[in-house]
Amino acid sequence: MPDRNGARRPATANEPAVAKSAGAKGTRRATAEAASPAGQPGSAQHVPAKSAGAKGTRRATAEAASAAGPPGSARHVPAKSAGAKGTRQATAEAADSPVVRPGSAQHGPAKSAGAKGTRRATAEAASAGARPGGVQSGSAPPERLGVRKTYKLFIGGAFPRSESGRSYPVTGADGGLLAHAARASRKDARDAVTAARAAFGKWSGVTAYNRGQVLYRVAELLEGRAGQFADASVTAEGLPAATARQEVADAIDRWVWYAGWPDKIAQVAGGANAVAGPYFNFSVPVPTGVVAIIAPGRPSLLGLVSVLAPVIATGNTAVVVASEAHPLPSVTLAEVLATSDVPGGVVNILTGFAAELAPVLAGHLDVNAIDLTGVAAAARGELERLAAGNVKRVFAADEDWAAPASPRRMLAFLETKTVWHPVGI
């Protein structure tokens, strides 16, 4: 302010402070303005602004909503902006309430620093808490549609469709559609018997110890997919989750139990017979051949393992008609068998209607034995009559599947071969 002689003197403490900004090319002018009525030049409320800037600078303004106090006072809010060429104005606005001191809990200075082409980022607090783009923060993503699967047959180590092209819906405990399963025909049953007969020679010819290793490998893979089998039992049969997990665990343990028998069954079922003469006489159990199995309807997994494992553990090959109402654990087990060491054709699994497939297998002349456990007692008579055509072994037993297993099912599908050998030769 000029004195009486026209010379400028330094501003005193009671006079307004001057805000200066010094910048190079692209800087902006920073101005502190008071929102209350501005004073006359020289008054206590007047704040002159000076700016020194280069080409292309813009003004960045900090405004106080209420009367702004002098610099250093409790109500003074400084605003700074630093920017390069092409940045936009950044503004810090104070609310109606008095501006608090810097460093207090309510102090909120606003700074913006941007380069060419940057834009102002705004954080908005809406009462509904909406996200940018109009998506509510509490809304869930759209529900994903599951992939519907049509399960196929398992014949000769492959997964063919039914030659008839038929399938039937498989529903869960709540009546909802789970999947479609192939509906095997008479031709499919005959193809399965052919595949089982072709695999019988190799499977029965391997060492008993090796068969035990193969069965144990199946148990390992079952263990890895235990959660999937348990979920399938809950969905398909309506079992409680704990019951389903226990049933799967029992199925795995049963498979392991039968895996330990192949190299021991000969000692249990065979022996050396005493004879009058210079001869050795041995009784040796041998596999029957191709065994047809009508699996029990429930429990779909544990029941299937309980009738299938003893058949192949003793060197037989199998053609299985899966549970008609709950076939999914059976075809999922087929996927396990296909990725294990079980040779193709040792196990063949058909899905469809037992009333259509059981008579074909019972009357087939290349089937050596049949397990009718999954057939109602009233319908077994006709199947036994058909099985008599080639003197098949017929086995049927209604069991408590949760009870401990026994060698009885293995012995049912073994035949005894007697060998004579002269002493000393």
C-alpha cells in the first residue's frame, strides 16, 4: 500500500496477505477468495491476488462458503493446485459450516494433480450406495445356467450313444430335471456281452496281485471325486449331506476291501485234497466268465460297488444294468473306470429299463452267470427260467448294504477246478 509520499511499504500483519503462485509453462493461477462481502482495497477483508503464469494456464480456485478469515486464522482454507498443460480446474469447496483448522478431524483440503487429458474423479455417497454405471452395490450377479448333460453308455472302454438313439430324463428328489441318460436297447446289451467276452481272457489271465492293484487304483480315483458323488446322492436321492458323505466313504472302503482279496481267495476257496494213491489233488477256484448284474436301485453307488467289485476281483468281466431311477452315480463311476487301469470291456455299464434289458441278458447264451439282486423278488422267476437255457449261475440276495462285506459274493461267481498230478514227477 502506498504511503503518504507515494512509495510502497511492506504489508503489516493486519493487512491482507497476498497469494502468489509461480509456475512455468502450463501452470494455473491459484486464488484465495473470501465468500463474504469483499472489503475495499486497503481494508482488513480485501485480498488482492497476483498470479505469474505462462502460456495456456488456467485458474484453480478454492472458495470458502462462509466468511473466510485472514491467513493463519482458524477459518482460513488454503487451496493449491499444480498441473501441466491440458489439465482442468480442480476446486475444493467448503460446506456451509465454518471451515476448521488444517489437521483437525473435519479438515478436508482438496488437491488435484493431472496430466494432459485427465479428468476429474468424483466420489459420490448416495443414500442407496449405487456403484458407477447404475449397478446397485448390494445386487447379486445374474444366476448362471447349468450345462445339461446327456450321459452315454459305457461299452468296451468307450462311451457310445445307444444305437436306438433313445434317452430318458433323470429327475432328482425334488422332481427337477437333472440330466438325460441313454436308454440302452437289446442291441446295446448284446454289444456289451461281446465286449465283456473279448476282455475276459486277458483279465482272468493277469496275476491276482495285479488285479488287486487295479482295484485299489479305482478306490484312489473314487476318493478324489468323493465330493462329486456325495453331491449327486444328495440331489438325486434326497439324502442328507452327512448320510451321503458316509455312503460314499463306505463305497470307497468297500472297494479297498475287495482290492485286497484277489491274491487270497485261492487260499480260502481252494486247497490240497487227500487222495488214496501217489497223486497230488488240488482244488483251484477259477472265474466263471461273463457275469450280468442287475444293480440295486438304492443306494445307487454303494449298492453298485457291492455287487460289481466282487465280480471283477475274482477275474470275471461284467455287464451291469444300472439303477433305473438313479443312474448318474453308475455312469460317473464309468468315467472313473475309464481313467483307471481297468482294461476296456472288463466293466460295461448300461442305463435304461431293467424290464427291457434283464430278459436279454438272462437268455443270452454267452453270459455265464447273472446277479438278480436289483430285480424285485416277484419278477425273478421268469428270469431264472431264461437263465436255465445255458445253465447259468443265478445269484440273488437282499442285503443290508451298510453291513460289513463278506466273501460270499466272490464265491458265488467262482468255479472249482480240480487238478491231479502224479507224485514225484
